[in-house]
Amino acid sequence: MLKTVLVAYILLAVNSAFAQTPFYQGKTLTIIQGTEAGGSSDMMTRAMLSHLKRHIPGEPNVISEYMPGGGGMKAANHVFRTVRPDGLTIGRIGGGLVANAVLGEKGVLYDLNKFIYLGSPHSTYHWVFITRKEAGWKNIEALRAATGIRIGAQTVGHSNYFVGRLFAHLIGFKDPKMVVGYSGTELDLALTRGEIDGRINNPDTLVLRNAEWFAKGMIDIHAIMEVPRGLKQPGFDKLPEIEEFAKNDREKKLLAMIRAFRQVGTPSLLPPGTPPELVKILRDANARMYKDPEFHKEYTKLVGEEPSPIFGEDMERTIRELPRDPEIVELFKKLNAAGGMPAR
């Protein structure tokens, strides 16, 4: 009898100790990136690796794998359809994850609403529209009075192409001309040489890369698009916000959709069916990491800007509330394509 009681006690102690062992202890957590090595998204992931490890109970080995293709679509399809929902694989997909699904792009095999979101280290991004000072367009009225303003961009469909067309459309340019085929830095040269009249840029990039333009008064800055709406950019806070030029609910919904596309950043996500207890562990770990000063320091060093995180629950809500009206999607596609501006 004593022997039986002793064995039962030992088994109970072993089971209790096992129950207290963190799930992730001794395991490997794989982050699948929908991009190639070396880009800004990869730098963000590299900044996360060691810090995410520290904030997960059990401190698993955290590694990264690359799965480029289709602007993140290949990796998103893989995580949704193939990855086991065992909490050991996280997808990190670019903002195209949301846009591709909402716009009904060919090849999307995942349901945006069924992914489980862990957040993103960046969620803010502003755009400003600038013109070269020599063009002589000092204000919005001058822009509207001009004809055939040449707006530079990289390619049809690139974000600076779409946003350039968006500003021109909402402000009310007459017959704007999109000039494509430049890289980001080549656009700067094209502007100074007079090959283009204006372009879209990020204010932070503008300040860091083009400080001379400010010092010498070489550009006029006309309007800004805030992501999220209401978050002011120091030094640019007196500019009109692009929504001030929207004429109707359709255009306001379009802006809301675009802001949501950008605000989700590069989502970290889990496949559908991942157990709730593992979701909580990973969401909590990501949230702690995003608040960690050491993570902020390394992220800023590798990426070149401060993180602006969005947490899993907030990302989930942003995606759930994202406008998806067919007429809004159609307007987006027209602005993102070659050809004339859509009617207002």
C-alpha cells in the first residue's frame, strides 16, 4: 500500500513538473518571410528574432526562412493552406497580404478574415506631394490652374505611382502626366533636373535624404496623407490633409481603405486553427517585444526609423472594419492602372 502511494506521489510530481514546463522550451519557432533577404522587411524581421525569443516563455530557437513570390502571396497561401496550426510557424507577409485579398487579385488562396494576427512593428506612414520650386506652383490653386503636371513614379502599380495619381485626382489636377521608369533615388535626380515636376515621398525620407532641398528652398510641399488619420508629422503638421479634398463618401471610403492597407504594416500571423493558448502566448510575447527599449534600439539601427507597432487585436479590428465595397475597389484599380483619371 505504501509503495502504491509512493508511486502515485512520484507520478503526480512528474506530471506537475511537466505541466509547468513552458510549451516552447526546447522547440524551434520558424518565421516565414514573404520576401527576399536584404530588404527593409527582412531588416525588421532580423530586429525581431532575438527579442521575440526572450519574450516567449521557454525561449525557443527562433529562425527565419524566405519564401518570395507574388508580393507575399506565395508565403500567405502557404501559411494558410499548408502550415500546421501548432504554433511553431509564424508568417510575416507584406502589406500586399491585405490589398491582394481585398482587390481580388488572381492567385489569392487564403481568407483574410481567418488568419490569426500577432501585430506588426510598424503601422504609421505619411506621404507628401512635392513639386520643384522652379515650376512656380506655390499653392494648391496654382496646381489646379496648371495643365499636364508631370508626376514621377517607379512603375505603374507601385505605391508612389498610385498615391501620386490619388493626390492629383483628389486635388483636381488638369490632365496630369505620370512619368515612370525611375528608382527612388533616380526620382530625386529627375526632379532636380526638371525631367519631372513633382512626386510623392515620405516626410522622414525627404528630411534625411534631401536636407539640401529644404536648406536651399528647392521644393514646394503641398499636401499630406496621414496614416493613421490624425497622426501629425512634426514639421509637416500645417499641410492640408488629403481627405480635405474628398468630395463624397466614395472618396472618403477609398482613403480609409488605403490607410488600412498601409496601417497593417507587415503582419505577423498564424494559420487558422492555432490553439487559443498558443495564440495568447505569441500575442503577449509580441506585445512585450514591441514595448522593449532594447528592441526599439536594434530596430532603429537596422531599419533606420523608430518602430510604430500595431498589436494583434488592433490589427484584427482594422482588417475586420476595412471598407470592401465593390465600387471602392473599382476606383482603386482605376487609379492604380495606366490611362486617364476616373471621373469624379
